[in-house]
Amino acid sequence: MTKVKAHIIGGGFAGLAAASCLANDGYDVTVFEKNAMLGGRARKFEANGFVFDMGPSWYWMPDVFESFFNKFGKSAKDYYNLKRLDPSYSVFFGKDDVMEVPANLDELHQIFESLEPGSSAKLTQFLKEAAYKYEVGINDLVYKPGRSLREFVDMRLITGVFRLQVFNSIYSHIRKYFKHPKLIQLLEFPVLFLGATPRNTPALYSLMNYADIELGTWYPMGGMHKIVEGMVSLAESLGVKFETNANVEQIKVKNGTATGLIIGGEELPADVIIGGADYHHVEQHLLEEKYRKYSEHYWDKREMAPSSLIFYLGIDKKLKNLHHHNLFFDQAFEQHAIEIYEQPQWPSEPLFYVCCPSVTDASVAPEGKENMFILVPVAPDLKDDEATREKYYNLVMERLEKLTGQSVKEHVIYKKSYAHNDFINDYNSFKGNAYGLANTLRQTAILKPSLKSSKVSNLYYTGQLTVPGPGVPPSLISGQVVAQEIAKAFKNKKEIQTI
């Protein structure tokens, strides 16, 4: 008799979370990562003394991280030091027109009231509704595996369906409370990466406003990769093994049961396999056609969340008028959203985001210098070439200099770009997306690609293309959910005969 042997493809947040949960349940777990570093999109790299987080830069929903570590008798603070940012972020609406969003709720109420008399009281009611959605959405909905409608036969969910506002748009919901365009933009921005315009995003996602305003924006000192390091440390303490530079070539299947992974031409036997890499890649490229649940036509019809054009920059001086997180909303929000979701194309006048972690954390840049990360959300599946990247680099740098009143471009001493082709090469990302599957009503819960294969009895999936959806906290949850489903399937046995 031997331990149940679980092989996980992909060392991102979902794969790492699943690995610790399974190991804690007594499984023999190995994670196979195609890249040299664990973390998936949350990898880091170092150049010229600068330390760059490659992907996620917002630490929202701290309760989700804390809940994960608590499962193992640990706390986030055992692995990294969190700092709450104040201001949470800045929003540039134009030259000398900047809103610094304070961490203090009373101060935010004053900003609302100054822009729109009477809006302070409305913000209280708006956040009360958002808090209910967060409580039900995060504590009930997102931890469900999305395999059957029976999961949702819950009186709290049934009686609360109207309060959750699943069938109303966040566009109309926000405008029911507020009229001032700046307040509307502030409240719509968290849904920009969910995969649809505000008109087509359920009002349920005002829960993101609660996460933003009430729970706050945090930063793990040393960078977002500190979360990955903490999760890897936890997993190793539970006995998880890691293999990097391990590109999975095939999932070997016999009579409807996965028998192992082919890596370097060798089969590594397993009792259960979890695809924590890109779902489309795992299913369409690692499985024989007869074992695929979905067709290419199905995948082509999926609505994807955005991709990103990213510039990692090292600056040879300290910058002014920038905080840790900065949103540049000096152009039309709705037009950019249309060019991402409804008429996919390179944007005409893009909104963009600038992260300067060295404002908060001196360890990520040499003394007297600045670490800058610029991100332009763009449609997936676009032609990506150096000429296009350079065009947008010049465009955003010109606006950045104008809106912050300083020279920046001539002070760049390190520059690296990253877009669709890189997402495909590094992560086998479907259509070069950065954030996974869009969170539309037609792609929610049981309508997402299933976390369990219907054609391979012991093959499961986790991550941003299955339940509950894109983002770091949902990916953490996804890994926990798939581990729970595997435990049920194996009836919580710690040992079985090896296949």
C-alpha cells in the first residue's frame, strides 16, 4: 500500500494551494513547473539591481490569504510582512486633476461629498450592499466546485438572489447611486479586468468595491513574490516536491484513467492529476482528442478577460507625484473597454496603470532610483510585435510625463516589455490572455469549464479558466476547492493501491 500519488501541472497560485491541501491530507504530491521559477504569472526577475514582480501587483482580499494559511495553523505574517497602503492608490483624471484615494473611510466620504453633495450617505448604503455580496460571494459562492445546480440549492443564496443583483449590471447599479463621472469611474475601475464592459458585468461584482474600500490595499514587503515564497515554504514543510524546468508533454491515459505524465519522454506514474496550467493547453494539447471534454469551437466561443502590454522600467532617479499604485483615467473609460471586449483591437487612447513599488519598498530598487511597472490592458488574441509595443510605450510615456509634470523617458536605464507572445511562450496562455476567463453571467459557476474531466476519471483542473475565476484570491480558492473534490472522490483515503 502506498500514498495516493498526485501530480500537479503548473506552479502558480492555484497549483501551490492545491499542493499544500493535498499534502496536508496525506497525499504524495509533486508539482511540475515548465519555467525555472515557481509562481506562474507571479514570478519575479532581477536586473541591474531592480527586482520586478512580473504579474499581480494588487494585494486585495487579505482575508482570503489569511484563511488559506490558517488551514495549516499558520498566518500570512509567518511568511511575509504586510503593509496597508495609504493612499490606496491615485487616480489621474487630467493634468493637475488627481484623486488620492485614502485608506481612511471618513476621508473618502469627504471626497465623495465634495464632488457630489449627498453622495456620502449613498456611499454608506452602496458599501452596505457590497458587504453583503462579499460575505455571500466569497464565503458561499466561490468555494463551490460548480459541478451541479444542486450546490446552489441553499436558502441563503435563493432568498438573497435579488440582493446579490446577479441579473443587473454594475453600470446601472453604480449610476443608481452616483452621478459625478469621477465617482463613477472610481467605482467601475475594479471590474475592468473581469472580462466585460460595466454594462455587461453583473452588479454582484460591487463586492470588489467593498474589497477595495473597506478591506483596503496592501503590499507584502519585498514584493508580491513573497506570497509565492511563503506558499512554497508551507508546501515543502508538508512534504510537497517541486520539479522546475519540467515541461509536461502528455497526459498518459489508459481506458479512461490517467496513468501519469510524460516529461522528457519518460512516464511518471500518478493516481490523480491536476491541471493547474492553462486549461485550454492542458486539455487540447496534452490529451488525445478522444479524452477532451471540450472542442476547439467551444474554446473559440469563450469570452476572455484581457491581456496586457507591460513595461518593466528602471529609472535612474526618484520620481515625484506618483504613489505605489496609480491609475491614469485621462481618457474615456468606456471607449477603451469597448476596444478590449466588444470590438477587439489595439486601443486608440488607452487607460493605463503605473506601479511604483519602490515608493513603499526600498529593497526593490537601487538607492536613489525607482522601480516602475506600466500596464496597458488590451484585448487578447491581437497581433503582437515590437513596433506596436514601441508605439504604445512612447504614447504612455508622453502622457505620464505630461500628467505628472516631470521627465521620465530620458531617465530609463532598464526596459523590458511583455505582451501576448510572452504570455503564450511562458504560460501556454490561450490567445495570450493575462487574466483568464471573463466573469460574465454566461461564464459563471456551472457555466465555466468544469474542474473535473468527464472523460478521464482522475483528471482535475484548477486556476483562472475554471471556478471561481481570475485573480489571485480566486486562484487560491480554486486550488483549495479542487483539493476538496479530490478528497471526496478518494473518500479521504490516505492510501490506495498504486495504479
